[in-house]
Amino acid sequence: MNVVEALNSRTSIRAFKPDPVSRETILKILEAATRSPSWANTQPWEIYVAAGEALNRLRQGFEGRLREGKSRNPDLPAPQKWPEVFQQRMAALMADRDKIPGVASPGKDPRQAMMERNYRFFDAPVVVYLCMDRVLTPWSVFDIGQLSQSIMLAAQEYGVDSIPAVMLVAFPDLIRAELDIPPDLLVLFGIALGYRDEQQPLNRQRRPRRPLNEVVRIKGL
């Protein structure tokens, strides 16, 4: 698979099969991904991987806090306001998702069902958590973003599906406690990895991208 094929075939999977991903495969994905560029080769990332019973404990902790109505408290604060056009895109995504059969059981609100799916990590067998030192700035967050994309593209090469999701780091205190992450590290982002459930219609949703003539401005070429 070449890079363009990986970019075109990758999609965010919101329903995984329980099949495990081997340690060897995860290490191959991460070894390739850590070739990502970073500012002055600082390589600011620290990577923690949860699977098996460790991930199950985290899943139960997240689900418990959802039932208790606890507000999420990520280390990287969410935007307080989105531009109007962004809100429109998000609303269109959710409206289309609400119509997909199988998102929620009969009589259940699809938005609540999707929230519950988020808090149990989409039933993925592996979650990769990306961390960095608290003293660093948004310049290094940019590097973490590059690493995230590299992880997801490398996963495609090995037939592993993915989803990056803010809900995966909704409660960093639980993640720190389970994975022994020191307090001087921010738990920035999470990527769920596994194998897609082909029977789940939710996984067939593909959202369009903005046309190039809307997003690209070129002079001198």
C-alpha cells in the first residue's frame, strides 16, 4: 500500500471487533510512525499503550464516570467556541449519523448511544496515548499531530484500523493511574486501534472533504 492509498482508505472506525492486535504489530506500527518529523528533532512524544485488562479497567472507569454525569477534563482544553462554518459541518455529520441503522437500540437516543460508544473506546482492543512534557508549547503539539497521522497511516499498512478521538483522553487522571504516567506529562491525545466490524453500518459512513479550490490558494505556479 502506498501513502496515497493509505490516505484514501483510512477512515475513522467507530465499531471494532474484539480480535486482539498483536504486540509485534503494534510495535511495527509505532516504529514506523516515530520516523515523523519534529521541531529540531526534539521528538517530544512519549507513548503509552493500553490493551487487555489494563484497557478494560480504563473502559470501566470511563463508563462509570459517564453514568455519574462527570464532566470530561482533558489536559488539552477544548475550544470554547467554533466558527459558524465548523459548527455546520459538525451538525451535518451528527445528523447523518443519527440516520444510520444500528447506531442505537430501538427506543434509545442515537446521540446518547454514540456517547456511550465513545466512552467505551468503540470496543477497540488497543488504545495508544500520546503524551508530552508540560513545559512544552503548541509548537510541540503540532509535532504530536504529525505523529498521530503517521500512526494511523502505518496502521493501514498492517491492516489495522483506527480512530483518533478526544473522548479517549476525557479523564487523564484515570489514564495516569492505570498506565503509571508521571504528572509532568500531559496526556494529549488517544488513538484507538483494531479491526473494523464490517457488519456495523456505522463504519460505512464517509464524509466528503472540502474541494481544493475552496481551501488551496496558489500564486506563482
